[in-house]
Amino acid sequence: MPSSFWRLLKRVHGDEKGAVSLETILIIGAIALPILIFLLKVGWPRVKNYFDQGLTDLESERQNAIQ
């Protein structure tokens, strides 16, 4: 049993299929993560304010429509 485990471990460790894909995903993640963090820190408050203002305008127009 232990020898078959070691053979399996060597075979899995020696198999490099998918290594390029994994490296590409890691590089894309390393580039995208700081951009995403920046957008959430800087952009999200602006987007939130835009939608909050739109809701406020919509509510005020609703009040005008009711009267």
C-alpha cells in the first residue's frame, strides 16, 4: 500500500498538465485584484451616490405626481 501511494504521488507531482493555465490565472488574478480593490475603494462611493441621488429624485417626483 505505501509503495503504490508513493508511485501515485510521484506521478501526480511529475504531471505538469494545466501548469500554464494555472500560472496564467494567477497572473491575471495578481493584476485584477489590485484594480478591483481600487475600484471598490474609489469608484463604489461614486456609484452609490449616483444611485442614491437617482432614488431621491425619483421619490421627489413621486410626491409631485401624487399631488
